[in-house]
Amino acid sequence: MVEMEKEKKAWKKDDKKRKHTGENADGGQKKRKEEDGENKGRGEGGKNRLDPTSVGYFRRVDDRVKEAFEDDEMKEMFVENVLSEVKGKAALVALDRTASITLQHLLPLSSLDQVAEVLKELTGETGSDVKTVACSYCGSHVVESAIRQMSRWSESPQTEAEEDGPLATQVLCLSRVVRENSAEFIKHVHGSHVVRTLLHVMAGCIGPPRTDTQPAAKARHVPPQLVDFDIPTSFWYEFKELTENLMTCVNLSVTDSIASAVFQTMLTVCHRKRPKLCKKLLNHILEYLTSRSAAPGVSPLLVFLKDQASSHLIEKVILLSHKALLRDIYKNHFRGQLVDLALHPIANFTIQRLTASIAKYKMFPKLFDELVEGVEAILAAGHMGVIVQMAESCAESGERQDELMRCLLGAFHCAEPGSRHTSCLPLFLSLLTYEVYYHSDTAEGGIDTQAPLKSMCYHGSRLVQALSKFKERSLLLSSLRALSPADLLTLAADSVGSHVLQALITTSSDKGRGKILKRLEGQYVHMACSRSGSRTLEAIWSSASVTHRQIIAQELAPSESQLRSDQFARHVWAKFALSHFIHRRSHWLEIQTGESKKRKLFSDLLE
């Protein structure tokens, strides 16, 4: 403790000299004044906030936490000393913008008993004090970090008389507070995140911690990976009580988007850890939604589908529903309304989820037959997600594939005459009709069908990738082979087109793949020097025979200096072992042959 006091004084002395990360060139005085005067960052207590000296101390603690410790003993001593500074003012620390971040980073390094002490101070004697912290911008992150540490519960052996441990006791206390104030918590923008984390921890599965940064575009629609962990038996009973209590607020889940997110989390964790309870909750939610009053002859569910908040909840219900519930939803609420809903700006997303969920059941052909009648209208409305999902579900189910292909050919005006079939790939990729793509007003002569490949788009790429999984792909492959080598290079080097080329090549037979690769000869160096093209080339290599690999290597080898100096191609050079190919070709062939046999063996086993 004496050493820590000395260190703290040294930090205070140095505080005037050292800039905080992100400060301006003038020493960051302006930004620091703004932070000191910001009630949001310093807590709702107004004057009851940390003094500047303490803020500087916690800033330096955070810098130290990010560095590696010499050993566990040093780490434990450091954590203990810092937590001694937190003791007695945990709420102030949790409500401070800078100090709360430090505390979030420190809790994973603390023992569970130490975390329990912090959480106990935040909740107070009765637990009611936690609302102030949990429903604040900074404090909610601290509370989440504390309860997330329960994922380490099994790592700390407890005695039989103390199975749960101090932290589990505090988490149960927090859960009871949430139950007593459920409506207030689930509607609060910050408190709702604490409830969602609590649901994960109570169920025994947890995802990555919440951050304030926006996820990358590709990751926005990808559900977070959950990790299971052991929990005390008491959590199972408390989880059931918590979910039953939240269900009393089901009316909020369809009117409030924040509360809706809490219910979606509850259903997700129940589906993973308590499937029987999940079925019960799904039935309860659907029963509530369908019991509301609506216009005569109109299902109330259709009204909720067109609302932003409630539609997300219905999507989650559909994704997690079992066969009997899905059949009920489709027959009693959606049948006869699919096209109208697919044309709606909000409801069309629910139709996509329904189409995806029903793909594996016998009712899919009936849903498809109704939707396919409105394909052109759906295309005109720009709701390409519905069309793409139809194709993906056809690929998954193995049903109605020929019907969808014929419908798409007609919708893009390349069904008749038959000579237009070879244009289907560029049209699907660009989502343009034949006349628009080739700038023609009539179907008669004078059309340049060798127009360069252009206007490829994300949904067009996804559509063709789905179609490439169909049993009959001859039209797509014929259209691909009709492209010029320059167009193939454009396709391979495009961020969305490259996925199409990969899908068509990797799903082709050896003979079909050879025809495509023959057309690509002369383009491999350009592909290797492109971000997307290099990935496409690696995908081609993975599925290519030894003969085709030799052809690719022979074309690339003479351009050694260019490839090894290029930021993308150098990875291709290393992965294809081209130095080995040049200097020890017989050994290279031996390795490639072995890999080919191994790949074929695994392929035969999977089939």
C-alpha cells in the first residue's frame, strides 16, 4: 500500500507533463475542460463526481493495465492496491467517463471475490442503489463487466456450503432488483443492456463485450458467437423467474424498440440453453400478438409486421420457431398475403425470415408458389432480399429450382429467344433487364451482346451464388463461358463479382472447371495483383487438379519479381510455393499430388 501511495504521488506529479491519448496539440486543455464539465461523463450526481487528481490517477492505471505484468503476483498486488482506492467510492468511479473505463478493464484481472465486493458496493445493502449506476451511460458498462465475470465461476472452486460464492450472490441480488423494476429497466437505453447481459450470464452463455464502436459492414448482420460456461444451480431457477417476470411486460416488446431488443436476447439464449422454456415463451408472445384487436378479417399479426419495433421481434420468433408453430404462423396469418407483405418496406424482411425458416419443411413449395407470382413486382419494388432468399431456400430444399430459373429469365427478359440465355449472368449480376443492359428498345438486331461486364451489385452477386447451388447450372456456366477473358478478369477482381466466380468454379465438375480455367489463361498475373482477384485465385487453386495447378504455376513463375513485390500477389507466391516450383519441381509435384489425393479422400468421405 505504501508503494502504491508513492506510485500514485509520482503519477500525480507527472500528470501535468503527460498528455492523455487523443489530446490536442495545445495540451488537450480544451477537451479536458469539456470532459470535466460534462454531466454525462461525470455522472448524474452533479457536484458528486471524482476530482481531477483521481481522474488522472485512473487514467494512468488504465495505461498500466494494458501492459503485461511480470508475473501473477505483481498483477494481484497491483489490482488489490487499485481496488483499495475504489473502495468507498465505487459508484463515483463507475459514473466517471475515464475511471469507469479503467474499472471495466480491471475487473477481468480481479478475483471473483474482489468483483463481488465492487458489485456489492454498487448495489447497496438492499440492491436498490444499482439502478442509479446500471441506468447510466458509464455505469452500465461497469455493471455488465462485473456480472460477465461469472463466466469464470467454474474456475474458482467453492465449498459445498458456499456453492454459489459471493459474486453469484450479488448477481442474484441484481436479478431480483431487475425483476422488481423490469418495466423501467427494459425500456431504459442503458439499463436494457444490463438486463441483456444478465440474461446471458443467468443462462450460461456469453458473447463478446459491448462496445461503443460501430461494427464493420460485413459484421453487422452476423449474430455474435456465444460461448457456454458452467453456472450455479441457483441461476437456473432465477433465470426461469426472471423470464416469467419479463413476460408480464410483453406489451412493451411490441411498442418499444429497446424493450424489443431485450426480448430478442431472452429468446436467443433460451433457444440455446432452455429449448422447452423457449417454446413456451414463443407461444406466449405469439398468443399475445394475435389476441390484439384489428380490422375484421385481418390478422393482428399483419399489423405488427409493418411496425419497425415489433417486426424485429416477430422475425426472431419466426427464426426460432419449431415446425408446428411455423405451420400455424404461415397458415393462419401469412397465407394469401405474402406478395403484399413482400412489397412492404418493413414487412418484406419478415417474409425473408419466414422463407428461410420454412425451406427445410414440406410447406415450402406452397409458400414458393404464392411468392413466385409476384417476382416482377418485388423486383420493381427493389426488395431484392426476398428474391435472393427464395433462391437460397430453393437451393436448400431442392424444390422449385427450375420454376425459379424460368421465372427469373422471364423477369430479366432473356427467356426468349433462346439466344438470350447466354446473357443471363451479366443481367442477374447487375439486376438489369436485357433491354436496359444492352441499351435496346426492341428485341430485333443491332444489339451489341459483347458489351463489357458492368454494374455488378451486392444482391446480384448473392442471387447468382444461390443459383450456383442449383442442381441444374448449365445456363449460368454457358453464360460464364460466353464472357470474354477481359470480362472474366473484371469479374474475378471485383469485390462482389469475385464471390460469383469462386462459387461457379468450385461447384463445377472437373471438366467444367477446366473449361473456365482455359478461358482465364493469360489473366493469372493480373488476378494475383488484385485484392479480390488474389483471393479468387487462391479459391481456384484450392479446388484445382494437379494439372491445372501446374498450368497456373507456369504462368505465374516468370513474373517472380512483380509478384513478390506486390502486396497481394506475394501471399499467392508463398501459398502456391512457386519458389519450390521453379527450383525443385519434382518435389513440388509430389507435394501437390499428395494434397490432391487427400482432398479427394475427404470429399468422398463427406459425400
